[in-house]
Amino acid sequence: MWLAYLDEKAVGCVVLRKLGSIPFAGECKRLYIQPIARGHRIADKLLDGQEDFARGKGLRWIYLDSYDDLKVVIALYRKRGYVSCGLLNDNPQATVSFAKTLGPGREAFAIISAQL
């Protein structure tokens, strides 16, 4: 878990969970920034830390799911290189899923996403 602070107050978080069903993959969970702290690039900094950590642990992909009405966060994910993929699980609140390749080549990602 990564926490972000602004003026000594916790204002954001994100979690990385290893995906047992997909080798070398993790899942980005619970990215949240308090409204008062938005506009400071905190989400980018949290995701930078998460992705760097994942690479260091040998993960090659990060998956996430979201709700399609969350346009701002979906735009952030796309800007960071996440691409649409099949739904990860049976989460009733998730309407879209994304994945990002951290390691070598998009070809491997294409194989993994086809298996979902």
C-alpha cells in the first residue's frame, strides 16, 4: 500500500495485489485521492511508485478494473499506457478493465488478455 500526504495529512492511497491467476501480474486496487488534494499529480506519483515496485518484484503487467462513469481516472489510466482488456473478475461494480505492460513486449500482454 502506498499513502500520499499533503501538509502532513494522508490524502491518497493505492494498493498492489499479486494476481494468482495470471503469472507475473499484479492488480492495482483502491486508487483514491481526496477531492481537496486533486490537481497535485498525486495519483501519478502513487502509480509511479506502484509500477516501479512491481517492476522491481519481477511483475510484467498491472491490471485494474473500474467503473465506466469515472471518466477522469479512466483518462489518467489511458494516459499512463493502460489499455482496455476483458473484465478481470465478477466484481459487480466494475464495468471496464485495463492492463499495462511493465516488462518486455506487448506480444506477451496480447496472449494474457486473450486468456481472460
